[in-house]
Amino acid sequence: MNFRRLIPFFDDSVSSWALEARLLRWLTLIWLFVGLIVLFSASYAVADDRHNDGLYYFKRQVLWVLVASIVFNIIVNLPLRKVINISHWVAIVLLGVIFLTLVPGLGKKAFDASRWIAIGPIPIQPSELIKPFLVLQSARLFGQWERLSWRVRFFWLGIFSLIILGILIQPNLSTAALCGMTIWLIALAAGLPYKYLGGTAAGGVLLGVLSISIKEYQRKRVLSFLNPWADPTGDGYQLVQSLLAVGSGKQWGAGFGLSQQKLFYLPIQDTDFIFAVFAEEFGFVGSIMLLVLLALYATLGLIIAYKTKHSVYRLVAIGVTVLMVGQSLLHVGVTTGALPTTGLPLPLFSYGGNSMIASLLSAALLIRVARESSEADVVPLREESENRRRRRLFQRNNIS
């Protein structure tokens, strides 16, 4: 085994990758690097106050990045067929863990939600880890829909429903909605009949309305989103502080590390509202640059999906693009008041090992699709350099 391939910066196989795969790799690394810088700033004050160590969260995030990077490089160098062949087992195991988080004494509570289960000192959040495997299994199901029996179809539709229901019960409405939308969009891209899609969409909306009706705090969040200034110190507090942070950034931002709202005004500033800190420190220009990065990522993802001839791989590319870019846009929408306040992390920015592993694993899947869809047409970079060198020598010899 080539251990150099486990470390992104020492992977010598990159020169033979397809152009889209190389570009995606660099976009992912830039996204990750910027995210670490922003997390350092967003978490320093609160880490210093809680743990007497301003680098407490940053150091742990770096450790998770190292672990996730190894997973990332294993996936980009592993045939996608092998990953898809185990995705159903991983999805079923994580479904079981989702319901284990609901068991008193096993589930770890935070903010009145039981979303974690501890394995020793390591907290596991199955609703985050299941996202890339949900994409894989959805692509596998809908990409072969016409060849499958109704028994198999109903089985996996039931598994998907249980996953969404389990996440919803935790409660985690935002992640349940994201997972549901991702599955639905993959089914739409696969060309499933509109009568199925319409009925599923209506059922999902009704389930969301029911959850909001039952859970008082969710209902208050939706109502406060409509007019957060009506209760700026109560239900509207998070959004008001986020809007103050975003507005304070103005055109060019306050400067790196100079956010005022992160100094114990803005809650959960290192996870659910980290974009607000970014917008305050880097301003409108920095925010637009981040949106441009997301647009480039989405464009590459769709180009890869278009070029891929394998139907299942095409749906994987679409699903990962929806997951990475869609979740990012939902996070931005929440922090800017365009969407109701929910707890969605910003991929590769927000603090959390589970989110980091899920995000880098998803990015690796998209890169792997790019490699397998275009590998036959690739000329390695080293080979290109060698060809140029030979042409120069040939021209020099002719001149002399």
C-alpha cells in the first residue's frame, strides 16, 4: 500500500487525474483552509473563556481534519463501485445508531436535542455521518429503479423514511429536511414519475408542518424569523445578533479577528452562525467571494454529472453537489435572515468532527466520480511536461 496516498499534499497520483478532479481537489482544499482560518477567529474568545485555552476548539478541529483527510484520500483512490457496495450496510448501521441516541442514558443531549452518542471520549453524531451514504444509496436505488422489484423499492423507501423520522424525533428538523430534499432531488434527477415525486413532496411538507405544530420551540423560531425585532432579547435574539454581525461587516469587513459579535453576543458562533462571523470580518466582498467559490463548486459538480455515462455515478455527483452547496446556502440563508433559524453547520467551516468527516467524504466521492468518468481521456501532468521538454529540445536542435 502506498501510504503517501493517505496524505492529500503528498499524493503523487494527482497529476494523472482528470482536469475536473484536480480543480475540485484544489477548491476543496481552499474551502477547508479558509474554514480553518475563520474557525480560529470565531472560536478563540469562547474557547478562552470556557477552557482557558483560546486554541481549544481550533486544535481539536485540526485533529479532525487530519483524520478526515485520510478518509478523503482513501476514497479518492478507491473504485467508487467498492464504496457503493458497502453503502447500504453503513446506512443501516447508522440508522440503528440514530435510534440509539433516543435511548435515555445512551443519547447525549445538548440544547434539548439528543443527537449524539459517546464512544469513549469521542461523540458520534450519526445524522451527520449518514449524509454521504444516504446520497450513495439513493443514487444506487433510483439509478436502477426500473430494474428493481417493488419489494426492494419499498424496503429502501422505508429505510429512508425511518432515517428522516429518526432525525426528526431527536429533534433535528433542519437535518431531516436537508436529507429529505437531497433524496427527493436525486429521485427527480433520476427521472422518476412526477406522481411519485409530487406525493412524496406533499408528505414531506405535511411532516414538517406537523413537527413545527407539535414542537413549541420550532414554532417560535419560525414566527421569530418573520420579525426577529419583535422580541430581540428572546426568541429573535440569535437572528438579531447574526444580522448585526453581517451588517457590521459593511463592504470590506472589520478585519480578520476583529469581529465584535463573536465576543459573547452571537450564540453558537463557531458552528450554526459561523458565516455571520465571516461576514463581519470579511464584509460584503468576502461573502461574495465565498458564494463564487460555491458557484464554481456547483458548476464543476454539474459538469461532472453531465459527462458521466454511468447513471448511478451521475446521481452520486448530483447528490453530493446538492448536499455540499445546498447545505452551505441554507446556512447562509439562516444567518442572513432569509430562512427560519435552524441548526445547520457550514461544511468545512463549522466546528465538529462528524461534520468535517461527512463533508470531506462527500467531496471525495465527487472527485472520485470525476476521476472515473474522465480518466480515459487524461494525459498526466508529468507526461505533459515531458512532452513539452522534448518539443523544446527538438526545436532547439533544429535551430542550431
